[in-house]
Amino acid sequence: FLGRYIAYPGSTFTRTFKFRNTTSYNYATTGVYISDGTNLEVFGLGYSGAGGTTGLGQVIIATCGSTSSCGANLVLTNIPRTDLLIMRLADNGTNRTWSISYDNGGTFAAVLTESRTSFLTPTRIGYYVNPQNTLTASMWVASLN
């Protein structure tokens, strides 16, 4: 489920993640996560509908008590299907904001703003792949700035 991670930066930062989702199956997701070592908050891209080359993309933000036990989605928003995804996490010391860019990083739209310690106080940030049961998911990381 979890991929590479780095230590969660100091109290004020912005990190931009750029990756290509090579998943072609329903409900398998790839994206970015923050964790306190036990709990997770994931911000990713999944597909609905027929999957494969059809269906809508979905931006998903969910909280998880472990890598195999996620609760209700905080956000589930349909977006045009895309394979290249640019996400951003900004933390101003009080709140963290998850954002997404639809124009290759030119502008970002906030998807969720929450308290910096909502659900967890993160100690790491990284990429994840969630294959969903017996399905396959993969990603190609372009950058982590």
C-alpha cells in the first residue's frame, strides 16, 4: 500500500507532487499520504465506471486507521479522466490544504482545508498505491518538490 516517504516538513511548507497514474482498473487508487506512523490520510486519484480507458477520474481524500482500514471519504469528487496528476499539500502552521492542478501546475484549486492536527499529527509524507483487493495499481513518480 505505502510507497516511499520523507519526514513531514516543519510547520510552514508547500510540497508539490507530480505523478503519472498507470492504473487501469476500477477503484484502484494512487496518490499522496500523510501519516503519524499508524493512521493515514490519503489524497489520491481513482476511477469509477468502466475503468480502463473509460469512466471518470475521482479525487479521493480519506482517513485510515491502518493501511487496510479506511473510513468514510472526506472528499470524493469526479474530475475529467487524466493520467498525469499534480497535487499540492500546503501547511501554514495552523491549517493544511490539499490542492490539485488541472493545467500542469499553473494554478491549483483547493480540494480540502483542515486543521493541521485534524485526525492525526503527521510525521511523514509520501506516495501510495492501493491495488484494491485483487486489482493491480501502479504509478510513475515525476517529482516531489
